[in-house]
Amino acid sequence: MCSPSARPTPRPRAAGLTTKLAVATWLERAAWFFSRLAALVALLVMWQRRRDLAPFVEASFLSAPRAAALALFILLAIAETWPLASAPGRYSRNDNSDTVLNEWTISWVAHQAFHDRWHLFDGNIFYPEPRTLAYSESMPVQSLMAAPVLWLGGSPVLAYNLVLLAGFALSGWAMSLVLVRWTGSWVAALTGGVIFAFNAHSFTRLPHLQAQHVEFLPFALLALDALLERPNPRHALSLAGWFVLQALTSVYLLVFTATALVISAVVRPRDWVGSRLVPVLMWSGVAGLLSAVVLAPFLIPYWRVSQELGLTRTLDDAQRFVVNWGAYLATPARLHFAAWSQSFFIADALFPGAIALALAAVALVRGIAWSDPRARMCLAFGLVGLYLSFGPAAPGYAALYAINPLLHAIRAVSRFGYLTIVAVAVLAAFGLADVLARVRSPRLRAALTLMPLLVALEVTPAPVGYTRFDGISPIYDRLRDEERAVVVEFPFYRQGAEFHHAAYMLNSTRHWRPMLNGYSGFQPLSFHASSDALYAFPDGPWLEFLRARQVTHLFVHQSAYSPPIISQLDAMPEFDRVVSQDGVVLYRLRPAR
């Protein structure tokens, strides 16, 4: 992902390449050094001018603390992902096919929800299969956020990047709003919000938009806390609402949030034992029932796909994605990666940060993690997340899998480790609030007010490497008015290289016609039949297969075929060459006579 990855070893035959790589490496290191130097200088200037800045900062937070906090997190989102915000319509992580899948998803949902909402899950990929959107995350919340950008003519890449930045900013802001109520300190709340939103897990999952929107989890925890203290209809409705919103960002986050809420309630027995048991159970049940009713239309397609096509995550699937202890020491942070963390970086990165761990340790040592019910519940689900991240390798996981159907939706069990980071963020806020309450030195208190920025500086992977997106060829617009068109795009890649189909899906956002191609977290048998028949195109039984699938148009990438093959296709009586543009040829397949 965005980790400061090692450069490939130059080959001796390419001296020019060696020089370019050396220059690129030097420039990257120089950018890292000068960006950190600038940040340190800025912090020193702020420290030297603290007496002048303090009244301004204090006035800002006193007059509009929530707005000031939101502005801070927007700036941090821009800084931590830089240079993304400098060209959000051009920079992308489209080198990762999952990013392209997510771009297609939010575009499809934004399009279909207002054109044919009753067939929302019938994506235009993997034709003629139904409910293809349910092969992966559907992300209705992120799609709704992206919709205005797409309706105004913005590209899927621009929409993705803006929603990505919004996810970082909103997640940190939401956690800070909750933590200021729990700790009474804005400095502690902002620090916890930074740890919650900007961390190793979120940075290494930039290609996964569904992982960046956790802004509803803090409010769900806040609602649960209120329900346990005062069980009533208002708090039950609030809990249901926040849980539903978080569940609609990601199936994974549905499971993580449900796990956190259940564990949180279990470790607060004083709030539900005795005479309080009945009202707590009753209104918790009401919240659960309301959540199930609202989520049912979005979850039933997943259930039908699991029943009809066998899409479920087995213990063997989970075994391939268990975490290793080194992941909790892995981080893409520039400060740590090259110095010591790189050797732990295998697949997952879950290091919360040195400052975060130190502040969380304060909450543990001071006993706050045990005495405060909010801190205790976060500590509990953090430990459970740590345990679950080892999946089938953890004792008892198989038994939990047998009795908990939610675990059947989780393949990458290592991601449960994110709950541990959430717990550290909350505990760090409690720890810092305790330190601030005990510090008497004005200078030290002033220094501690910079803690949110220090944490952000420690964990940043910026500048992040992106690939350039140059738009989608206008040739795909030619099918926008062909309502009966069924499309296939060549080359048609086989299993093992199916991720190449993601680019075709992005192209299809210009016309939304059904297509045989597709990429997702699951491929149906019909897709494998298509790849077997079409991968050798223009050899093999491809023509009969296309006619059986009622295909009407073909997009052929000229760079993948020799000029004689393109000439052969041009001369075939079954084809009409419609147009050629940007290295792509569009053919119309004539009906069989």
C-alpha cells in the first residue's frame, strides 16, 4: 500500500534505470526529511509564540469547539494523505484492483439507487448473474456521499478520493466529540481522535474505502453507554440508528461494531444486574430489532448469494488471513518504517503508535481502564479483537465460528485487530486527560496541548505514492444509448489474473451496459466458464460462446494483440468495426443468421 516500500534492485543492463531509481530514492528521502523538518519548525514556532497563539486557539475552541475540531481533522486528512488533495481527480491508488472495484461500486450504487433501486444489487458485471453487487462490499453510505460528485460529472476516481478524505476527517472528528464528553478534555479528545482515524491499519488500507469510514462507531458506543445508564426508547433508537449507519459502510464493520457493543455491555454488569436487567434487555432488544428491520434489504442479497452460490467464509479461508504477532509492530509511518518496523511488515499493519501506547499505559497503570466503565468496555473489546485477529489459530475460535454466524462473513480475520487500535485510542485519551489533570506546570501543560499534532507527526506515511489517472476513454460513451447492448472486453483474463477485469468495470461506468467481465471478492462459476471459452480469443470457441451469452459489442485492446490479429477481426463478416480510439477498438457483433 502506502508503506515506504523497498525499491526494486536495478538490473546491471539498465544503467539509466539505476540512475533514475537512485534519483527517485534520493528525492523521496529528501521530501521526507524536509517535510518533517518543516513540521518540527512549525511546532517550534508555535511553541515560541504560544503566548500569542494561545488566546486565538482558546477563543476558537471556546466559540465553536466542534467546528474547530472538524477543521483540524480536515487539515490532518489532507496532510496525512498528501499529495492526494493537490490533485484528487488525477492521483489514485488504481494500481490496486480493490480500489478500482470500490470506485465501480460507489458509482454503480449512486447510479442505480436513483434509476432502478429495486435492482440495486443486480450489478452490470458477471452477466448474466444476478445480485453481483453482493459479491463484495456494497457501501451504500459511501455511495450516497459520492453521489453529488458523480451527478455533477466528476469521475469515479475524484468521488473515491473525496469520500476517502471525508472518511479520515469524519472518523477522527466523531471520536473526538465522544471522547470530550467522556474525558472532559479537548486536548485528550483530539489526541484520541487522531489515533483512531490515522493509524497503521487505516493507512495500509487506502485502497479499501470501506475501511476508512468508522465515524459512526464512536456514536454507537456513546449510545450504548447512555442506554446502559438510562434504558429508554430514545437511547434505544439512537443506538439502532448509529449501528445501522456503521453497518451500511461495511459488512466487516457491521461484525466489528456488533462485537464491540456486545462485549462492552457484558463487562458492565452493574448497569444491567438486578432490577435494571429487564429494562436494559427490553430496550436493547428493541434496538436490535429495529436494526435488523432496516438492514434486512441490504443483507438479504448476501444471504441469497451464500445460499445459491455458496459464498461463505470457511475456517480454511480464515486460516489464510490470520494475523501474526509482528503485525502489531508493523506500521507505514515514515518515522518508524525504515528505522525498525520494516522487518515486521508482511501483510497487516496494526501498530497503534509509540505515543498512543504510552498514553494508554497511563490509563492502565492509574487504574482508569478498570474503574471507568467507558474505558473498561473499550479495553475489553480491544482484547477480544486481539484474540479474534488470530482466527482459527486462537484456541476456541472454531467453536465461536460454529455458534456465531457473523464470523461466517469474515475472511480476513486479522482485521479484528483494528478493535485493538480503537481501544488504544480511547485509553490514550483517558490517560492524557489524567496527565493534564495532574500537571501543574503551565509550560508543560502548554506543551501537552501539542499532543494531537505530535501523534499525527509520528504516524504519518506522507508523502504517499499514487498512480496517475488520465480518465476513461470517450469510446465507452458510444454504448450509452445502446439499451440492449451486452458487452465483453478483451483480453479476457483467467483465474489468477482476474484482477485485470477491474479496469474494465471502471470503463463500464461510462455506459452501464451488462458485461461478461467482472472482478470482486467472489467469482461465480459462469465467470470461470467465460474465461475458459474466451481467454484464447481469437482462438477457441469464443464466437459460439458470445452468441449464447447474447453479447452484442466487443471492446478490444489493441496493445494486447498483434496487428495481423486486429486485421483478422476487421475482416470477419460477423463483426462491424464501429470505432477505434485510444488504443481500443469497438466491434458490433452481428446477429446470427
